[in-house]
Amino acid sequence: MVYRDQMLVCEECGQKFVFRVEEQRSQEALGFEIHPPRYCVECRQTITTSPGLRAGVVKWYREDKHFGFIVQIDGSEVFFHRSGVEGDTTVLQEGSPVWYEVIATDRGPQAINVHGRERIAPVRES
């Protein structure tokens, strides 16, 4: 795949921003299809709790503390607690793909309704 920086316009504020090669490679490395973001970095931080199911990858999870972080498709991270996990916690291993929703809490965005999903095979360059 050929990567190129792309100039985009934020759907929220109308400012131009660059979808960088590094972000594109990060999405591919996580096993996602490469999708340009709809919002600039500043607006993504304020719109982190928009409704809907999201896909991500578990960055890490501490069983003894019952919390961890998920890497989102845009490369940012979101906190999750065991109480927000649906079903078995074996889906919470590092690198495991998950589905989840995000809510606003007094401590910032938090993933809830975290579910495991089929593991995505890493994309190999040919």
C-alpha cells in the first residue's frame, strides 16, 4: 500500500488538517481498513463521546486492578473498567480486538459495553 499525507477539512470546525502517513500505518498495523478521520485532532478530543459502536484493540489490561486501555482507530486511547466488559474477561488480552461504546465521565471518556470480536489477521505488505 502506498501512503501519502492527505489534506482534509474537519466536518465540525471547517479547519484544514493533515491525515498523516503515520496515522494510516497505525490503522493498518492494528488491522483496520484505512479510513480518513472526519474531524481534526482538536475536535476529535471534544467529540470522543459521540454515540455508536466503535472498534479498537486492547492496549493492556491489569486483571489485579480490573482496568485497562483500548487503542481506538484514530490512535487515541480510552480507559475501560472490568464493570464495563460484557462476558468473559479473556477477550482483554493485549492486542485483542474489541467492540465498545464511549461515555463521558467526570474523569474523562470511558469505554463501556466492551465485547470481544473476531481477531483480525495482520495485514502483510506484498
